[in-house]
Amino acid sequence: MQLTIIKTFVSRFLILILSFGLVIYSTNMWGSEGKGTISIVIANAAAVSFFSSIFSGSSTSYFASRFKIEKVLLYAYLWSVFIGLLVPFLFSFTSIQGEYLLYLIGISVFSSLLSTNISLFIGTQNIRKFNIYTVLQQFVHIIFIGVLVYGFGKKEVSVYFQAQIGCLMLLSLTSFLQIIRKCNISEISFSKEVARNMFEYGWKTQLSAFVQFLNYRLSFYFLEYFEGIASVGIFSIGVTFSEAIWTITRSIAVVLYSDVVNSKSSEESILKTKESLKLTFILMIGFVLGIIIIPSQVYEMIFGKEFSDTKEIMLLLSPGIFAIAVSDMVGHYFSGIRELRILNVKSILGLVVTVAFSCIAIPKWGILGACLATTSSYLVSAGLLFRKFYRTTPFTWKDYMVSKEEIIILKQKFFKK
């Protein structure tokens, strides 16, 4: 498990660097308003993805080893296209960046198809390909932006979305070709049992994920309403930092989920969860210290004068970032053992906190109010997950302390590789 985590960690570190590069470029290229537009459209696409992931997300991972892959993929692909067209069309009746509808459809459809393929890699414990394609999503996106801006001279913010669609199309096709070579075409058929199980597992998992997404993104919509699109762009830098950090820690969660899904022993699953908690806890201490040490002038120099409040935003968000990163390990454990009710409860409770605090804090304090609402929601959600996990398993401080022996083992595996 340790070696797999190291490989995944390295891939996530590459994603972190590429994500920061993309954020820095987009803020300097299009400013706070452009970054705000990108944030809202991508948030809309993420909302669509939660509906499409009923079949194409964790449901594909979970049932890849339980049913024939050909039948699982059939439902996942059909559902991806259907939802990718339907939900953006419904969004068009709102006034939330409606001029980017066609881009939203393209991003939604192809990101869902790619998500299906990546989820299959997780479900079959092919973590290597999962790592490769998650890195390529950032890398190829940047290449496409470079071609459109410097090759074709395009400067408008829509370049970001055009490049993303091109990237997703290319990666969807290449991953599909890799998968289909190992499939038996004659096995592709409709099955009520497969459809019922995937839908039942998928909607329960995605209900929690969708509500949690609202916890992460609802403040964007409140900010746009009360403060304007530029404030969304400024606040989104802090959120982007959060999710970049989570990209690293969730590499551990992905490996944990794959292990738990394929584990036959509850004791082994709990042990691996505690190991993941320990490693994530140590990593997050390092990240939070980094946030504290970096001077505010550095953020302003990198992103521009409009983003001078970035450090203050990061400091206010950091307790929640820490809590979510560590509690994600517990969340993936519960998802892996199909104990989904607690995930729904913690997400709904967090959403209640988000809405209540956003309505009060954002009109009064603007971006800083959004930070307070977001952090409060994260802390409440994480606290509930920990309470549930440690009511069913003994808690000791050793769960979060790395021993000298474990450090030696990790070094040996890393340098051996």
C-alpha cells in the first residue's frame, strides 16, 4: 500500500504544480472577472458531474469487480451523454453565465465519459493508469490553451473552456481505446440487475457528494449575487489552493478506497484507514505551516494586485482545509464499506451551516464572510465523520503519530523504486 501511495502522491504533486500554473496564468490573463467567470462555469460543470456520476463515478469503481465490465460501461456511457445534455439545458433557464451553455455541455459530457474510464481503473486497482490520466487532464489542458492563445491568437476567456473540451475529448478517446481492447463486445448488453445496483449505490453516494459540493461552491453563487463576479474570482483563489492541497491528500484516499472495496476483512480496512489518517495528518501540518510562512506580498506578486487579500483568505480557510483533508480518509472508508447514510447526514448538516452563515456573513463581510461560512461548514462536517468513526473503533494518539520504523519503511520503498 505504501508504494502505491507514494506513486499516487508523486502524480498528485505534479497536478498541484500544474494547477497552480494554470491558476496563475488565468488570473494574469483574464483578471478577477475572468477568473470569476471560469470559476462559476466550472462550478456548474461540477454540479452536472454529480448527476452523471450516479453511474459514471464511484458506482463504476465499486461494481467493476462485481459485474461484467462491459455491462457496467454500457450504463455509465449512456448515462454520461444523457445527463451531460439534459442538466446543462435545464441550467440554461437560469441567468448563471448562460452564454457559456455550449461549453458547459461539452465539458459535462466529455468529463463524465473520462470519469467513467478513470473510475474503472480505480475499481480494477489499476492505480498507475488512474495517476497518468489525472495528471494528463491538467497537462494537456495547458497545452491546448497555449496552442489557442499563442498559435491562433485567441485572447477571450472562452479559450479556457475550448481548451478544456479539447483536452477531455482527447483523453476520453485514448482511455476508451485502452479499455475496449480488453472487453468482449458480445458481452455488451442491458441488465436490470446491473442497472438497479448501480443506480441504488450511485445515487446514495452522489447525494452526499452533491450536497458536499454545495458546501464547497454555494458561497460562489452568494458572492456573485451580493458582491459581483470579481469577488468570486478573488475568493476562488483560496478555494483553488484548498482543492490543490486536497488533490495531494486525496491520492491517499483513492488508494484507501480501492483497498477497502477489495478487502475481505473489516479489521484490515480499519487499520489501513488509520494509516491513511496518520499520513494525511502529518502532510496537512506541513501545508498549513506553508500557508502561514508565505508573506502576503508573494501572493500579490504572483496573482496581481487584485488578489492582495489571498493570504488572509487562506488563513481563514486553513482550519477547514485541514479538517476536510483528514476526514476524507474516514469518508472514503465509509463509502468503501457501503455505509453511506453518515456521508449524507454530514453533508446535509454542513450545507445547513453553509446556507445559514452565508446569508448572514457574506452581506455583512463580503469575501471574508464567505471564508467564515465555508470554514464553519467544513469543521462541522468533519467533526461528525470523526465522531461516527471513533464510536465504532478505538481512538489513540498513535493514529496520528508516525513512528521511526514507519519512516524507515517509507524511505526504503521510495528509494528502492
